Amino acid sequence: MSPQLTLLDSTIAVKRLFDIAVSLVALLALSPLLLAVALAVASTSPGGAFYRQVRVGRGGRPFRMLKFRSMVADADRIGGYSTARGDPRITRIGRFIRRTSIDELPQLLNVLGGSMSLVGPRPDVPAQEELYAPEEWRERHRVRPGITGLAQALARNEAGPGERKALDLRYVREQSLWLDLKIIWWTVRQVLGKGSH
């Protein structure tokens, strides 16, 4: 086994331990908030508190990504997957949890279970494969998808599909624990409205 491969394996193992530790602590610390949001979502519009959507994970394997439901029940059948500002399918509480990124917090369960990481490219829906060349699609899914990534940390919701794709591929090529820590910090600043870095 080459020294480079051994270093990569150890980096992946440390990243996974970091994901488990942080997601477990975050779930425990945020449990009152998670419970309150779940009750608010379920009690203010018909349907359950959670939304599950099939996304593409590491190695191209599909998994179900969790979010707090921010739209009316069966929104996908009403108007597809993409949303625009002012989409009437978004509920009143949904607008708030989307703006604050609270809707993404259930993905900590995906991280704990191993289908996602804290940091990585945001998970694609299967239809997004058409945006990539075959070799880019394979490269894109060499790593676990993340709750946040370079595109979210640097551009939040303002990056177009081409810029998001370029940033996701850049992350896969340059990934390191140090880069993950910087992305987490930049994301926190973005959510708090203080810019990317």
C-alpha cells in the first residue's frame, strides 16, 4: 500500500470520527430546538414534520436525505423539485426555517448514520447527472455529500449551477480536514449574515 493511499485512508477515518462526534453533540445540544421546530411544522400545516428526498451519495448510491418540511404536503407533485423566491408552496414557518437554514438540521441524523458528512458537496438529486460529464459525475461522488460545502460557504444561494459544480469539484480535489474547518466557519458566518470570510 502506498504512503499516499495510507494518508488518504487515515484522513477519511479521522473525518468520519469528527462527523460522528460533532453530529452526536449537536443533536443532543439542539434537541429542544429540533423538537420545537418539528411541532411547529406539523401543527401549522397538514403533513408530517419531515421531508425525505432521494439524493445521490458516495459512490453514486442513493439515500434518503432528511429536512424539516418547509413546503405544503406533496409539493413535489404540485410543482416539481425546484423552488423560486415567493414560491406559494412554501409555508409560513417554512420561509423562516429556510432563511435560517434550520430546515437542514435533521441532516445531522444522515451524518450520524454515515450517508452524509458535515462538509462535502451538497447531495444531488439523480436528475442532476445530466449537468456533468460522466467522469465529473464519478469524481463528484468520490466523497460523502455534506450539509455544507464550498458553494454554500462562499456563495450561499447566489451561485448558479455552473459555479456550484466548479466549487463542488474543487472541494473533492482539495479536501482536507483544515479545509473542512474553514468551510464550517465560513458557513456559520454566512448564516449569521456576516459574509463568507
